[in-house]
Amino acid sequence: MSVSKSSRKPAIRPFLNRLYEGETPGAKRFRWALLAFDIVTIGYFIVTAFGPISTGMVVLDTFIGVVLLADFVARVIISKPLWRFLLSPVTWADIIVLLSLLAPLLIGPNFAFLRVLRALRIIRSFRIAHELRRITGDMPVNTRVVVAATNLMAFIFVVTSIVWVLEHERNPALDNYMDALYFTITTLTTTGYGDIVLSDRLGRFITIIIMVFGVGFFLNLLQAIYRPNKVEVPCPQCGLRLHDSDASHCKHCGHIMNIETEGSV
């Protein structure tokens, strides 16, 4: 009996590896379901960040937290090496979101800043882009554009949440979350209509952060969109990753490149 139990435990990792990394139709359907779940939860967390809390929302939050916890434990089991997984920004974003979902069970559901932190779930889009490329294979996914857009969206929603939590009680111009989002975007784009102004010292500091860092994220997205289309194929000689789609040699070291193309001119 003890031998059979011990022989089952090591089988958990191979099973999870096949589920998360395998190429079988069942494994791909499982990962498509995870992607759909990630996208839905990102939208849910953003929409419900500041709305009234109902019993149904608490139950749904708990269910989402249990699913995310199971997914997190599974990824810990199959991760190699574990330290790289634990140092990933996506991993820490998942940990923070898990705490924001499960902590209200102990401290109550009205802890506003914990609900704000759930917007960090948008950082999961980095993994979504990676999974899309791995599952679809032949379907082109511009990772640089997805990453740049995710950076910008994460910055906008996190800063908007901070503006709302810290300023809505002291600034009468901020009536709702949309006002905070409006202020963040107009400040980010340097439009600055002046109808909503954070006049206190903390508000001015937040405004400076939005203008200094937000413009950088916005320009990074524009660069990723309008930059000439390149493919990500690491050169085996020097490691250069970005190459023209029809390149036959690495432009850095001259090594022969074998880039798959459709043969179109």
C-alpha cells in the first residue's frame, strides 16, 4: 500500500507537464481555457474594482482565488528552475492578486486598496502573449507590441487606481473611477484640459510620475507599432534576436540564419 502511494506522488509532475507544456489536443484545449479565464478575470477585476460589493461578488472572488491558487501551485510544481519562476514579475503579480482575493475573507471585503491591487492581473498579459505564440504556432503574434501595450495598460490602470484611492476623498472633482481614468489619460497624453487638477502635494507628485513615466510607455508602444516588422530568431553565433523576415545572414556577425518563411517576395 505504501509503495503504491509513493509511486503516485512523482506522477503528479509528469501529468502537469503534459497538461501545461504538452502538444496533445487535450493539453491545447486546457491552455486555451486558461487563456480565456485569464482574459475574463482581467476584465472582471478592472470593471469591479470600485463598484459596490455584493454577496455574489464575494463568492465569485473566492472561486476565482481558488482557481488561481490551484494554477499557481501547479506552475510551482512544474517550474524549472524554481528560482526563475519566483523572480518573475508575473509571478509576484499573481501572488499580490491572490492575497487581494483571499485576504478579505479574514479582514472583510471593504478593504479598498486590496481591490485596487487586482488591476495588477493585467500583467498576466505577458504570459498570455507567450502562450498565444506557443499554442497557435503559425499565427503571427507581435510580442513587442503586446508587451508594450501591456506596459502602458498596466501603468494606466494601476496609476488610475492609486489616484482614485488617494485623492477621491480630498478632491471633489473626482466623482467616480472614470474621472480618475480621464485625469490619468489627459495627463499622460499631456493634453491637460485643466478641469480636473490634483492640487495637493501628493497629487502633484502623482501627476509628475504620470507625465514622466507615462510618456515613455506611450512612446515605447508607438515605436513597437511603427518599427519595421522583424522576426524573433536568436542567432546561434552572437545571440541577436531581431532580424528581417527575409534575412539569410545575421547582420551583426554574418552567421547563416535559417528563418522559416512562406516564400513570398
